[in-house]
Amino acid sequence: MTHHTQIVDEPTLLEIAASGALEGSTRRYEKHIGEMAGVYLDDAAWRATLAENGADHLVYSVNEQKYQEGPGALTIGTSTLLPGRYGSEFAVTRGHLHQISDRAELYYCLSGKGVMLLETADGDCSAVELTPGKAVNVPGQWIHRSVNVGDEPFVTLFCYAADAGQNYGIIGDAGGMKHLVVSDGDGWTTIPNPRHRGYTREAAA
Amino acid sequence: MTHHTQIVDEPTLLEIAASGALEGSTRRYEKHIGEMAGVYLDDAAWRATLAENGADHLVYSVNEQKYQEGPGALTIGTSTLLPGRYGSEFAVTRGHLHQISDRAELYYCLSGKGVMLLETADGDCSAVELTPGKAVNVPGQWIHRSVNVGDEPFVTLFCYAADAGQNYGIIGDAGGMKHLVVSDGDGWTTIPNPRHRGYTREAAA
């Protein structure tokens, strides 16, 4: 994971490319295949990709601008999730609930074809397909993950309160999200994740 | 002004067109030339447009989705500012400081060519040109207004905390913003607004 952080307090131009390149960003991080252990149901398929491409094979990258720390500040950035398949399961980001769980998040698709997979600890679920020009306003309390169901990078512009934070553990503690996004002929569908043990209400509180 | 409001609490697909059309919006409002009295320096030019086009002539429209009221909620929408000139001054939105003044706002340009004019009560100022793919993260405490410096509608995608509110009065009380965006040959520039009386710190507090 590569980190580079700085804080600015003036209005700053952001140049946002459909590729996810972000001029004006203050931080970039990358997730590689070696950091995705246990994320995909088909562990053998994950290991095969790891062996073939090496642990540093890029899965997704995030460029973001966080200009200040105050309660009203917004973090704005791009997420670029490369295409991939692990058995029938499409490439995903780790997914998260916000640490301050009522914080919403905008995802606006810049390029590619993806799904925002959304679940609550109460058992609600939703899967929203995103292509360029489509967006989703992810409400507070919804655990969410990007899934690339296309052949090109799936790139989104995101925006959320800078104080929101990310709770990644809630998904790992539950044995993964309740649903998986898998191939269905030329398209995609969701199926139950047999390893899912239920979300703990404590983690979501 | 046309209002239509509803509240939803589920993740909802938004379809955002470069024209500013927003499928999934919960509210739309419009500002017409008859509602822009006192906004432009050249009052005679404003009156001439009013006489020629009628008070209902559209200046800008906003489509937005506000799905819930909580502190973490985000309002997401599009602003479409039509091209226009009043003497040398370009068409503008009313402009505002957020009622909760530390709330930031994302503006991402979808089409056209515009300027985000930004000022603080402390005397800082900035003007950021926006064309498709460019964006600005407007920090808290910055009074801001969209200006259309092109020949086509200037359309932005915006995102801000749903509790932010808008303080429009701070600009009117000051005799307008400190700067005007005016034509400069084929381009634009900013000049001091001779009617500006200074922002009151009380209004910005």
C-alpha cells in the first residue's frame, strides 16, 4: 500500500479523468492481490491468480483529495477497480461500513461497468448496476462494496464526509458480505455467500 | 420557483445526464430572470432582458436527491446555468454560504464552461474555471457562486451534507460579491464590484 498525504485549506481544482487519474489528489493507495486473502469464496482461484501474477498484482487503486479535517469537510476521489474473475466471482473492493455509520457516500460512474453491492446489518440488501453517468447515493448504515462486472476498469468518482472513516472489519468478522456477485452467462447476478455468518449488531453500532 | 420534495431511505439509482437531467431526483427548482433583481451590476441590461424575455425566462435550474434528514446524509444533484450576459457580466447563480458554514461542497463539471467564484468574509478570493471533468472541493467558510462564461449551459454535479442549508442573504447584505466575472475579449476576468460593501462577520459566523 502506497501512502502520500497532505492537507490544503483553499479551493483547489481537481482534474478527474475517466481512467481515474486525479490531478489535485493528496493521497493515493493501492490494493494488491496479495492483500485480498479470504475475500473471495474460491480460495483456489485466488491462489492461482496470486501464483500467476505475483502478490503485487494490482486489484484496485484510490486517488483522493482530503483538504481539511473539520466536521464539514468532504473527501473526494476516484476508485479504479480492475476487471477480474475468481471462479465465478467478479473482482471486488474490500468494502466497508463507515466508522461513523450514518455517513452517506456518493459514487458516480466515470467508466466501465460495475455493481454497488449494499447490505445492512438488519438484513436489507441491494445491488445497483453502474455505467457512465449513473450514480448511487449510499445511505448511512449500508455496508457497501464495488464490483467490476465488465471487461474494462470500473471507475467511480466518490464523495463523503472526511470524518466518516472506514470499518472494514465488519465484513471480515461476518465471513464476507451476505451476497456474492457472480457471472450469469453474459451478465451478473447475486447469490448467497455460504460462508456468511451474519453481521454483528455491535460492529454496526 | 417550482418545488417537489420527497424523502427516500434506500440506495437509489441516479441517472445523471450531461444536460443536467437527473432521474431519481426528489426536488427540482428553477430561478427565473424576474427573481434576479439587484443581482447584476448593470441594472439596465437586466431590465432589458426582463422586458425582452419576460419574468419567467429561465436563468438556472437545480435537480437534486435528498433521501434522508440525518446528520450524515448527502444531497446530490445537478445545477444547470444557462448562458447569458448582462452588459459585460456573465450569467450567475445567486450564490451562497452554507447556513452551517463549515460544510464543504463538491462541484464536478458535466458540460459547458464556467467559473466557480469563491470568497471568504476574511477577504480571501478565488476563481476556478470548470470544464467537463474538472471539479472543485469548495471548503467550508467560502461563499460561492457559479458563473457561465461559455455559450452552452454550464452543468455541474454537486454533493454536500444534507444539513448544510444555504445562506443567500450574506451576498445581498454585502451589495453583491466582492468580484464580478466579466468578458475579456474571448475570455473572462474578474473585476472589483463597486457596489460591494464588505461582508459582515456576523452573517458569516
